[in-house]
Amino acid sequence: MIAVFALVMGVLFGAGLYVAGMTNPAKVQGFLDISGAWDPSLIFVMAAGIPVAWVGYQLMKRRGHTLTTMPMLEIPQGVVDRPLVVGSVLFGAGWGIGGFCPGPGVASLLLEPATAGVFVIAMIAGMLIHDRKGKTANA
């Protein structure tokens, strides 16, 4: 049942990304190009998404678990360390260069498999390298 719920939520999320234009790398790059031909339209995506996410987070926080009864993960507040800053810079650089971040990249696989496929393969490779590095560091 959890897998069906996850599939439905993933499809809904992907459809929302598509409708909002987040699966179009040129639109994302236009949004990030504040010194050139800036396209501010994606601000509306964030302006709509942040309050919805906040309400959902507050509801989960009150319940103490997700709708699938998984425990709610606590996010540490105020911890800004070197890995967070380096990871954020790499994420932003990759998003600006490629025009994709993980959600829209996966959602774009059906629409633009050649372009999004390269991104998703590189993303998976990065995740595997990170996991492998973490396992060797803890061994």
C-alpha cells in the first residue's frame, strides 16, 4: 500500500512540476539568470509551494508521524557546516548549468529522455559515490 501511495504522490508531484514549467531547463535557467533576461515566473511556484509544504509539515509534526505511519524526521536547526555549504554550492551550480534538479530531472525522463537521462544518470552516479565514500569512512 505504501508503494501505491508513493507512486500516486510522485505522479502528482511530477505533474505539478510539469505544469509549473520546472521540467523546462530553459525556463529554470531564465529564472536563475538575474543579470540577463530574468524570468521571474517561477517565483509563483515557490510562493504557492512553500505555504502548502509548511501546512503539511505542521500537520505531520502534530501527528508525530507521516500518513504512512513512518516516523517524522527531525531536521536540525541552525547547523551550518562545511558539508552543507559545499553541497549547496554544488547543487546550485548543477541546477544552473543543467537546468534540472532531482525532482524535475526524474519527472522529465518521460518528456526528454535524452537530456534528462544524462542528468539522472549523473545524479545516480553521484549518489552512489557519496554512499560508497560514506561506507568507507565509517568502516
